[in-house]
Amino acid sequence: MSTSQPIVVGIDGTPASDRALEWALTEATVRGCPLHVVNAWQYEALVDWTETSAQRETAASEQLVEQALQRATRGGIEQPEIVRRSLRGDAAEVLESASEGASMLVVASHTDHRIRQAVLGSTSMHVVRHAHAPIVVIPVTDREHAEATS
């Protein structure tokens, strides 16, 4: 099955998003379609207490994408066309927008704690409701869940 519609995967540097990237990479290879690797970043000059610049945030995002791809493609022989995208904005909104025209959107679920999701919100919950393409949510592992709650 070959398609020109890309698979879009959202990453944030966590082990869960690395697993989502690996899954999306394999799926794009099997389908013969491009893979768009997206990292969303935010910078608000008036409230950025770290005194960084938007250029530094962009560079950090681009480096995060590159390092994740290096980990995911290590040892892989066949790879799809890969498009690296570092986009400024709220992760949920960026991924919702990036899903337009995609064959699917892949994200990692970072928590299964219902109260935390209700209070803090969740990127994966947002895109499940609002994305413009089918969604694949890669669940956290038991180890990742235990580390997040300790």
C-alpha cells in the first residue's frame, strides 16, 4: 500500500514519544509514505523566565527531533522519506493542524491518571477529539507509568 499522504508523529523527547516515533517509522516504511516528525515548542518573551530566545528554542527543538530520529533509525536499513518539523505553538493545536492531509497522526499517551488528565489537560486527548486524520495513541509502559507517579 503506497500513499503520498504522510504519517505525522508528535515527539517531545520522552521515552514514550521515542516509542511512538519508532512505531510511526515502521508504519511509514510499510505503507511507503512520508513521515513527518513534529516537535512543538513555545516561547513567550514577556513570560519566559529562562531568558532564552525564540531562536534558541527553535534550535533546541530541531536538535530534539534530530536526536530522536538518530535513536529510532539506528540499525534500520529501509527508511521512508522523513520531514523534520519544529513548530511554534501549543502541542495539541500544532498536532491538530499538522494532521490536516495526513494518513494518520501518532502520539504517545503520557499518563493514564484520570485526575491529572482532567486538571492539566492532555495533548493526546485533544488530538483524539480534534485531529483531521485517524489517530494512533501509543500507551505508556508500566515502567514509564511507575516512574511518572513516583
